[in-house]
Amino acid sequence: MAGASILQIAESDLGTARCELRLDGELDLWSAERLQAVLQRVSRDNAAVLVGLERCEFVDSTGIALFLQARRQLEEKGGRLLLYGCSEQVLRIFTVAGLTDAGMVFADRGEAIRELAVVE
């Protein structure tokens, strides 16, 4: 895929049973397997997972499916998946897919963290 930006995943601990992933690049069929492994692990080990998408240039249906799968896995044990910092293009994709109406997409990191404080 010429010109595509390889997905990079940075992970950080946010305290008790919380972590944050920051994605940089494109989330598509070619990069989904790596993200799936990370999401499964952090969803198993944490009650809340924040995913920063400020540097994520594109998300396809494979990426949407991964986020929905992680959300289900977290919610089964009372946890949350929060996505934040979407570009206009990614936000349009999430809106069409219904993720914005599902209460899991936030404008920025601060808003996502405040949401976590509300649901505790």
C-alpha cells in the first residue's frame, strides 16, 4: 500500500486498572491484527481503556469492529472504552458507523478522562 502510514501503538498506564493507547498512522486491515492483540490484552487487564486518535489518519471497518469488540469485552466486566481526538475524517466514519451515538467518542483527552470520573 504505497504512501500508507504504518500504525504505531504507544501504551501508557493511567493508574489503577486504567491504560491509554495512542495510535499514530492508519488503522486498516493490514494493521488490525497488531491492534487486536493489544486491545485484547489491555481490555483483559484494565477496567478502562482510553484510545487517543489525534495522529490516526484513517480507520476502516476492521478498526471499527475491533473497537466494538473491545468495548463489549470491557463492558462485560463493568468497564469502558473511550475514544478521543478523532480527525474530521475519522469522526465522519465513526458517526456513520454509530460510534458517536454509542457514547464512546470524545472530543479530546480531557473530556474522556472527565467522563471516566463521572462513571466511577
